[in-house]
Amino acid sequence: MLSFLAVQLVFPCTGLRLIANDGSVIFARTMEWGTFDLLSRVVVIPRNFSLQDKGPNGENTLGWKTKYGAVGIDALHKDLLLDGMNEKGLTVNAFYHEGYAVYSTFDVKKAAATISEFGLTAYLLTNCASVEEVKQTMNKINVIGVVQVAIGIAPPLHFAVTDASGKTIVIEFINGVTKIHDAPLGVVTNGPTYDWHMENFLNYVQLETPLSQRKIEKLSDVKFGGGNKYFGVPGDLTSPSRLLRVAAYASTARSTPDGKETIYEAFRILDNFNLPVGDAAEGGGDVDNATLRSATNWTSCYDTKNKVMYYHTLNNRRVRQLNLYELNFDAKAIVRLPLDTRKEQDIDNITTKLSTQ
């Protein structure tokens, strides 16, 4: 039985978009949840499958038949997708937005056009093929908060959406109003609001000038061991600092020829944002140290051109993949698989190989 109502939840996720030389678009993210195991699974949702969302008291809200097949990662052993990609290359990723997300008030008269915050990812993935379609869809629906018993709250979320063209938006809910922000940099973390983050970049315009060219006497003679472009970028774990840092890393990412190679770069960059359990749970409360080896539960990468999902977890950093072209999206039921077959690191023991040399 999960009961963490007294815990201050911390969900400091980081996401970025990278584009390869052949036009392949990658969206990748870390998933932090520094208190207990989210019990997440890989989920495959077929086409022409009926889904039904629920309201605050179990009322039927928006119901639909899926147009597109999709894959993603769920939570709490429910069909609550936290991120995913559909067969058209659209990705949707939920990020915590504590202190800022305020959803619409539930109106039973508008139930048929209302969806919960946790139902939104699956709804957009199974109905939309592009960012423009997502914008049109968001104008037609109301998003409400529904309390999840395991965590005792309606999770405050905002959403990053990227399509196969590379276009990225961030969807937020401010005082009951849906706000959609274009996100040309393709990066996202948590609060404050996305427009605030964009304004905050103006405080760091000096970083465009390499350190060796800044007008400080004899600065060019000082050796810092490389990385001078990042001098002055904040190194703390707050969401404003992480957004600045991931934007800096993404802007200086190495040139990659295709999606497969860009996956390496995405994982490499996001390795800088893995969080220890202690750092993520600093708000207080008990941490399940028996099952949590890291606050970064998983890191997922979606190749929107080649339609491949990649991920590794806190238990096993071996990268696993799911090729959407090889899936049966005409199946008659949702398929669920554990993220980890065994919750331990996959280690290749090369001792015996050496002994045969």
C-alpha cells in the first residue's frame, strides 16, 4: 500500500530536443521521482482501441477510439502515460509544474470535452500527428486535476510536445487557462512558467562570448581546462539553472549524422542531470532506499523519424529499444511490459574472455 501524503514530492525532470544532420529529431528526458518506485511499465496502445477517462469522483469524462498506435511509459500500474511517442513521430512528455499548474474546474455539463491531467498524454498521442494538430485539439478540451490516491494530490503538470518536423511546444495550465508556448530551443524543466524561463535567458547573454574574449586583463592566459563557454552557467539543481544548462549543452552538442548516433548524444547530455535520491528528496519525508538507487527513475529517448523508443533505468543502464515499425498496432488490447526484467545492472564479465587470450 502506497501512502506518502505527508511527503513533499519532488519531480525535477529535464528534457531536450536534438536534430541530426539527416533531419532525424530526437526528444529525450529524465524522469525524477525521489520518494518511491513509480511502478512504471512500457505500454503499447493499439489503433482503434476504446479509451475512457475519469473525473474526480470516477465520472466518465472524455472517451475516444484511438486513431494512432502509441508507445510510452506509465505510472502507478495505471494507464497514466508520463511520456510516449505515436506512429507518426509525435512525442508528448509530462513534467512537474508544482506551484504553477492550476487546472480548469470540473463542470459535469462539459464532461464529454474534459480530460484529466494524467489522461492527456495518451489522448494527444492517439489522436494527433503534429504540433499543429495538438494546438487545435487543446482549444477544444478542458484539462482538470484528478487526485491520485498513491500520492494524495492531482499532480501539477505541464507538457512538452515535439513532432517529427522538430517543432516543439510547451502546454501549461495557469489559473485554469491553457497556455501554449512555442519552444524553439526544444528544452524544458519545471517551474516557473515557460515564458519566465525564456526571459531568464536574457540574464545570461554574456555566455555567447567565449571566456577567452571577455575583457578582463590577461584572462586569455588563465587556463581553466576547457569548457570556457559554460563559465557562469549556474550549476545548482533548480529548474531555472537546469534549463540554462541543458540549453547550453544542447547548443554545443556535437554534429551527428542520423538519429541512431544522436541517441548517444542525448543520453550523454542527460547524464549530467541524473540526481541522487538524497538531492531529490530534500523536501522531506521517507525515502524507500531499498528500491531507489537514484532519483532518476528512467531516461527515455524518442527517435521521431525512425520511430524507435530507447530508455535505461535507475536499476540497469543498458539501453533498451522498441521499434514502432515492428509492433502490431492492430492488436485488440493494450500490452504492458516491465521496464526492467531484473532490477539489477546488466554487467558483462570479461574475465573469462581474458583468460582465453
